[in-house]
Amino acid sequence: MPVVVATTLAAAAAFAAFHVPLPLRRDGRWVLAEVGGRPARLLGIAYHLLLLPAVAALPAPAWAVAAGFAWMLLDTMLEGAQLAGATTDVKPLRDGVHVIAMAWLIPAGLTGGGVLAVAGTALALAFAARLALAARRAPAPVWLLRLNAALNVIWMVCVAVALR
């Protein structure tokens, strides 16, 4: 398996580890367990850094590749700031970074065609929906957050398949 495929699948696993809640039996009842705090920040850093080879390898216009690198590096910076104890709410900054993400997701997906085009465009549209809600100061519903997470994992798996 090429290294870029392995790092992309590892990124998908790291992302899923802190974005996909798992059912857990606690005190005689089922709850959804999510990774938070320091472990989530570390997984977030790993996820973004592990995707750098995929950004470089996936065919896309040079400006779109630059946007992909900007997304990975800026989100890594935000994760690092939170890990270091930043007290500022970085969610609005992350929503802004996801505008840059859309500038990579759509052209990289369309260049790849087929399922990759659908996955990239769907994830970009989900980011846009979250941004539209944030612009109205409305909280994103849980289903939209879960959809964003699922589409992100689907995107990474599609990228890994395209690069195999």
C-alpha cells in the first residue's frame, strides 16, 4: 500500500476517533462517548498532518492544492493553540478556515471525478451550511455536525481509494 494511502486512512481513523461517538454502557444505561480535551486536540493535529501527503498527491489545480495545504496547516495551528491553552473561542476561526477547505474540496473532487467529485462537493456544502448557520449566530444542529463528520470520513476514504 502506498504511503499516501496509508496516511490518508490513518487520518480518517484519527478523525473518526474524536468525531464519531461510540455507544458505551455506563451506570446501567447506554450513552454516547466522545473523545474531548487534550486527546481530541492531539488527534486533530495528527489528522491534519497525516492528510498533507494526500493534498500533495491528489490531482487538482495549483491554487486548489495551495488551499488544501492552507486548510491543513491553519486547522493544525488552531488545534495547537487549543492544546496550549488558548482561551479564545476558535470555532469562528475554524469556520473561516473551512471556506479555504471548500476551495480545495470541490476542484480536487471534480478533477478526480465520479464518487470523489460527489464526496468533495457534499463535504464542501456541509461546511457551507455550518458557516451559514454560524453567520446567523445559530448553533449547528447535532445532525449537521454528525453529517459533517461522516462526510469527512467518506471524503478521506474516497481520496485513499483514488490514490491507491
